[in-house]
Amino acid sequence: MTLSPVPRGNGAFVVHSQLAQHLPNYHVLPYSPKRSFFPPSYYPLGRKRPANIIHAVPDSAIFHARANTPLVLTLHGYAIDKALYPYSSWLQNLHGRLDLRWLHQMAVKRADVITAVSHFTANLAKADLGIEKPIKVIYNGVDEQRFIPNKRGADKEIRVLFSGNLTRRKGAHWLLPIIQRLDERIVIYYTSGLRETSELVAHPRLRPLGRIAHEKMPEIYQQMDILLFPTVREGFGLAAAEAMACGLPVVATNGSSLPEVVTHEQGGLLCPLGDVEAFASAIQALAEDSNLRQRMGAFNRAEVEQRFTLQQMVTQYHALFDTLINPNHA
């Protein structure tokens, strides 16, 4: 049995839940992100349940480690990235500099296998923590049978989607200046993410969708024309890949892992971090050219089918876990 303790309310929870649905004897142990305020509270989670493998994230991995049980550590992002400091609260920065960094250091030392969801994340962690162990990159997968294109009917309104927690780290604070630079027929719809319940500053063309369960997201993407993803840092960019599977062009930040997922000028437009003029220009260009949106959307759908399917991800994790349980199969 593989036990996977993971916090609710982020992309890691979505990915590990997908593994639980498709791998035999894989069980997710969800916990509240608030446990991070007192890390020793992780220790009792699933402690009495048998396990052949522990599949954990760096924030809590050392508290779940067991003697004679392989520990697989997956880096879904890099929360102690110094580039996040200007977009974080003083408390988040203090947490990142002190206990969170220590937890990452202990986790990578203890892990039997380390995986990462992008080459960017793997390389950043290697350089910052001095990791000498190999890091296996396994891209996140999208269920391309559920996330499918659905051509919208003719509509004067151009619908742009922002999907993510309403934080500065996700670039939510740039939505208002972006929409102010766009013409009147362009509307930005935004979710409140898996954790947040707040709304942005009121604007007639910034329209909240509230908190959307992940299983409902395919129909949300299918109602949109463009995905806006102005995130500061991204371990992989699951929302981008999901939108791509649904045939949407993506306007995203040209940084972190996103160039690994979104191909500039073929599947979308990548903009400098925080450059609201560039983001607005990219959205405006796509809004004015339905053929360009269609071409980019078709390219993105093909990219997902080739590189980011759920089955590809599941197969790679299954092979990894099998090697740890049955070394002779390696």
C-alpha cells in the first residue's frame, strides 16, 4: 500500500487524488494546510496504517517517514523560492526562511527517491539545496477524456478565465490593471481557487465565479475563450495544461515552468512577469482574432495528448513505485 499525506486545496492534492483513482492500493491522507503552523501535528497522520511506500511533499515528509519504508518525495513547486518573497507576507517569508527551508533540507536528505513536476522545479531545488541525488521529472497529467474542447457559439463577449487562489503569488493583483486596458467586450471571469473565498476589487468586467470544485472545471474552461495565467512562480502549471486540453490559448508569465508547458506563439503568448501592458496586449490580440485562438487551441490540445496525459503520469509513477517494491523489476 502506498500512503500519500498531502494538504487539501492545491494542485498537489489534485494530482495525488488522481493517482489514488488510477493506481491500486494508493491512498491519499488529506490534511488541512493549517497544520503547517505546527509541523509536529503531521506526525500522527496515518501512522497506524500499513504502508509499503510513503509518497509525500517536502513540507511534511520527514514526519511521515518510517524505518524500512521507501520515501518518495515529489516537488510540486518550490515554496522557499526567493523570487516569491516580494509577493508574500512577512509571515510567509519568515516561515520560508526558517522552518520550511529546514523541512525541505531534511526531506531531500531522507528521501529514497525525489521527483519533480518540471525541469525548472528540479533544477531550482538542486541548485538551492545542493541536492546531489538524481531528480526524476514526471509531468503532471490531465484527464484528456474529461477536459475536452467544446466550441462556443457566436458571442460578442470575449471570456477570459483566471483560475487559481486569489493571491499575489498567483498574480491576482494584476487582474484589475489588466482589465482596465482591455476593450469593453472583454470580460475576465475568475475563480477563488481551492482555498480562497474572497473576491477582488469590484469592477463590472471582473466577474467572480466563486470556489469551483475540480470536477466541475472542465465545463468552466469550455465556456471560455482564453486562459490568463499571470502567476509569479509555478511548479508545473496545472491550470494551463487543463485549459490547453480544452482547446484554449494561454496568456501566461514567461518564467518558471511555464515555457515547458506553453509554447510561445504556437499555444499562447508568454509575457514578462508583472507586465500588465504586455498581458493586456496579448489578450487584446487574441480577442481580435478568432482564427488565431482556434489555431492555438488546436495546437494546445495536441500538445496535451502527446505530452501531458493522465495515463502518462500514472504509468510513470506506477513504474517508479513498482521498482521500489520489487527491485528485481528495475
